[in-house]
Amino acid sequence: MSPSARRPVEQRPVRVVSAHLSLRQRLAAIWGARELLAYLVSADVKIKYKGSFLGIMWSMVSPAMSIAIYFLVFQVILKNGVPDYVVMLWAGMLAWTLFSTIINTATGIIVQRSGIVKKVAFPREILALSTVGTATVYFFLQFIVLAILMAVMGHAPAWSELWLLPLSFLALLLLASAFGVFLSAANVYFRDTAHLVEVGIFLWFWLTPVVYSYQRTVAPMLGAKGLAWIYLINPITPIVLTFQRVLYGQTSVTATTPDHSAITVLPEWSALHYAALNGLLVAIGLALFFWAIRIFGRLQGNFAEEL
Amino acid sequence: MTSVVDVANVEKTFKLYKQRHKSLKDRVLHPGKGNATELTVLQDVSFSVGEGETIGVLGRNGSGKSTLLKCICGVLQPTAGQITVRGDLAGLLELGAGFQPELSGRDNVYLSASMLGLSRRKVDSVFDEIVAFSELEKFIDTPVKFFSSGMYVRLGFAVAVTAAPDVLVVDEVLAVGDERFQAKCMDRIRQFQSDGRTILLVSHNADQVRSLCSRAVVLEKGRLVADASAGEAVKVFREHLLGTQESKATSTGEDSDVVIEWVRGVSGSFTARTNERFEFLTNVRASAPVEGAFVLELYDQAGRLVARTDATKSPISLSAGMQELNVAIEELPLLDGAYQMNIGIVSPDGDTVLAWREQIAVLEVAYVGRGAGQVALRLNVH
Ligand SMILES: Nc1ncnc2c1ncn2[C@@H]1O[C@H](COP(=O)(O)OP(=O)(O)OP(=O)(O)O)[C@@H](O)[C@H]1O
Ligand SMILES: [Mg+2]
């Protein structure tokens, strides 16, 4: 801490406070705060389950409950006949839960952390991105539980297509971050954004083939009229399909219904087709993410006074 | 000298809404701009702070001090103008450093340190130092929501000073700790100064500004009305504080028609003896006849105010032109030392400063007996 150890004024980093910062400057600032991001994520995980008996396993309760309910409804009551349906369900829910958790928590984060926003200067995007980090932690936890479940059931994934998973995961993260960053800023100015988002996410869930099969319901209905693409505009659909394709591992199976008919549960696209779809989504996600950072940058100047 | 902080033509305008449309629903149902009025809190503020300087920011409530500091820290963005900061900056804005109530003191130290840009490894290495400085060893694993406001500030200050930034920005927080901790903070700030680091400090305590700062700026209704030596700036601040809100407040004293020219000890030297009478002469020039009261301040060498006394009970009449006043301190109960003297003349009601001279003389006090401290007590033992 001696004065000699300090850099001369001319060599110190220069920070300019002004209403106009370029996208590059913003991204550099975010990168510079990555350690803070890691710290916020670990603090988040720590707070949430501090002092509770099951600890972090609580994060499993809510997704496990929904999976149990959908399993009961679709398999037991509606008898959809998909063998190892729980794997199919879990694979789709894995992707969907990551997406919806990020959107739901990121939207409110700036308002929720107004105490910090009003007192400390740091790239505010970090707050939105911290919710991405936290959700990702839970994602991996659920992923591990699914892996264990599959091992116990003896259900093998499509090993040769496993490489699609990181690609799809990347697309999902980029898309969710883009939406999350944008919505977190919007919610500062319009506080009912959070409510709208909740409703929107609920509808979006049912527009995404997570609990029902794209191939058996959507494709015959819309596909017959050449309108299947409408469904694929929803960027989460290809991602969910990829997760199911890789983790469930089969496209055609023998139904568990008494007639043991052959059913096709997933589109029979080639791995390259999946890769192309996901690659496109990565590109779109990246573009949206940069756009969201730009908008955020324009809005964040007034955060401290709007809160 | 290269400047470390450069404030250039900064303006900050807040939008005030009579009724705030905070939701999309309201925006849709009540289109149009809403009934926003604009409040300009900072206007064309420019100054720069050199390496190693300690700058005080003075101004009365609502003059925009905190807003200025928030802009410098980057919490707020100026509406116009630009601020350039060279090097790392740590800010202590109002209460607390943005702690997370649910987290323990330990976690908050890491969190706020990483917000100040410290690496984890660096925090590991200074963690004990931070805790020792804050004296919160026993509470460091308690969630900070159970901390008192003093404890909050202690921890925040400890993190900020241990982070050893190039620039430290402090907004009044020092007023919260108890006296002993305040003294400790002052020591640390002085150490900071001797390290050659730069400090920006908001304080309502003019004496503190005078003792700590090399320079000070004064804000009045969002405008910079003085950027001068601490003593000079304190004088301007006093005038604004005492002056009524009207036009008088924006003048810096040029139109005041009273000037203190010089002082001189009656015996020739400016030396006094403890518990004896000390008399001096001062020459005052007035452009028009005016009533005034004499004010005298003494500071010790550490810059602490020892005494401020005014004679508003017995105002004097100044006539136009030059005149000599004879001022007597009837009994000076100070032990030996050298004391800085400021004198001034205020209006009889004490509301307006007519003339003020900072550090016009040094009063040497000689004490013949034994004793220590600052004040001589007369003992009577039977
Ligand atoms: N977020 C805000 N929205 C609207 N007006 C604000 C906001 N923050 C501050 N102001 C106004 O700006 C003015 C200056 O406030 P500021 O806090 O900078 O004063 P200050 O000099 O720090 O006062 P004090 O001595 O009381 O701390 C005040 O009139 C205040 O009402
Ligand atoms: Mg203030």
C-alpha cells in the first residue's frame, strides 16, 4: 500500500461517466466484473437455502413436483403410451425450466436490488446475468438428477448426438440472457412488466412441446397444411426438441398401450438438421443479446433515480 | 499536475412526476408525457481534483452535494457534461455500502469488495485487516440486517479504505460512527492523504473541512459558487448559510462593504500569557456606516476548533472609512501552544457575514506553570 507501489496517474485506467458509452465499452465493463458476477451467483445460492435442512436440494422440489403432475396427467390418466415418458418429460422440462427461471427472476432483479443499484456503481447488467448464473447452477443439479434417474432406469441417451446438447444449451443461455437483460431494464420503468412476463411465460409454456409430443400433436395438425414452421418460430421449440432428441435418444418407439403400436414421438431429422437449427438460434441469440445490452445501456443511466 | 477527477460542465436534471405512471397499463390508459416537471439539481459544475488533493464539498441541504458525488462515482449519470476519473475509485455514499441484508458481514465484505473491483485473492489477504479495523470480529458472521447503523458504516468504511483506491469519495457517512471510531477514521484518512491518495469529502462540518482539506468547493442551488482554499471556501459557505436565500446568497462578498485590513498585538507581538488579558488592534475599512458584531475563532495546530466567540451582544458602529478597533480577550484560559486566529464581522443579528479573514494571525500562548492539555483551569484548593 505504499505510494510507490501505485501506478502513476497517466497509466491508470480512465473511466468516463457520461450518458453515452459504446457497446464495446459496455461489454468490456461486463467482462471486467466477471468476478463480481461469480460472487453474486454464489451469494444468491447461499441465501436461498441457508439454514434449511435440505439445503440446495429444495431447488429440485418445484421441478420435480411439476414433472410428477404432468406424468400423472399425461401418462397415467391420458395414457399417452410413451415408454419412459418421465425421461422425455424431464429432458424438455430441463430446458424449459432454465429458460423460464431466468426470465422470471431477471425481470424483477434490478428493482429488487435497488439498494445496491442506488449506492454502488458497477455494470448493472451483471445483476441480470447473475440470475442466469443462478438458474444455470440449478439446471446442472437437475441435469445430474436426470442422469442418475436414467442410469437407474437403464435408459441410454443418443450418445452419438450428445454434442448437440452444449450447442443447444448455448443457444438457450443466449436467448434467455437477452430477454432477461431487456426485461430487467423495462421493469424499472414499467413495474407491471413482471406480471405480464409471468402470464406470458405461462402461455409460452403451453406453446412449447414439453409435456406433449411435437411429432404426435403439432406436426400432423399444422404440418399437413405446411404450417409447421409457425411452431418453430418459437425459438424454444427446437431447443426443447434437441434436448429430448439427445436425452430420450429415440424417435420411434413401441407404445406401452395395449395395442403396442409403433409411434413416432420426435421428428426424424438428421443430427445436422438439429445442428443447423441450433446454430441459427445461437446466431439469433447473440444478436438479441447485443441488442439487449444496447437497450439496457440506454435505460440504465436513470436507474438510480427511477428506483 | 495531472488531474485525477475531472468534472466538466456537469448538469443533472431529475424528472419529477406529480403522479407517477409506473406501469404499462397507466401509460396505455393515460397516454402523453405525463405531468413531469424538471428539476435541475446541478448546473454547469466544473472543477478538477489533482493527485493527492483532499477536496471538501460544502453546501447546504439540497444544494446537490450528494448528487454530484453520485455522478462522480457513476451511480448517476449526468444529463450533460462529462466526468473523467483516472484510477480506481471507492465511494461511501450515505448510509451503508449497498450491503445485502440477508448476507453475513463476511459475505458482504467479499461482495462489496468485489464491487469495488478487488479480486478474491486480494480480499482474502486483507480480510483480517478489514475486520480488525471495523472492530466487528464478534459479529462478522451475523447477517448485516442485525447491525446497527454505526456498525454498518464501520464495515463499509473499513472495506473502502482497505481497498486502497486511488480516489476515495465520502458522503457524510463519518457523522454516524461514535466519536472514537470517527477519530480512527480521521487517522485513516490522514494516512490516506500522506500516501498521496486523492479524497473527495462531503461534510457539514466546516471545521472538519478546514482541518482535512487542502481545497474546497461550495455548491449553492446546484451551482459552484466557490472553488478555493479550504478557509476561503468555508467563508463563502458561511455567508451562504447565514445569508438569506435571495440575491445576497449568490454574491461572494465583493459587494460587502466592510474589509478587515490587518491585526497587530498592542504590545507589538502576538503573544499572550495564560489566564491573562490579551489585547490586539485591527484595522477595518467600511464603505458606508454599518452596525456589526465582532467574531473570533481559534484553532489548534491539528486544525480543531478551540473556540468561537462572537460579540453580538455588544455590536459596534462602524463609520465610513478606515478605523481601528481595539479587541481584548479578557482572560485567555489556554495552555501554551500556537493557535490560528480567524476574525470576522457579522451583522448584529448574526445572519450575514460582513467581513471575514481566515488565518489572519497566529496567537502564541505562553504558560509559565506546569500542566498539560489545552485548557488552563484555575484551581482553588482549601
Ligand atoms: N432521485 C431523485 N429524484 C428527484 N429529485 C432528487 C433525487 N435525488 C435528489 N433529488 C433532489 O436533488 C436536490 C439535491 O439533493 P442532494 O441529495 O444532492 O442534496 P445534498 O446537497 O446532498 O443535501 P444534504 O446536505 O441534505 O445531504 C434535492 O432538492 C433533492 O430533492
Ligand atoms: Mg447529501
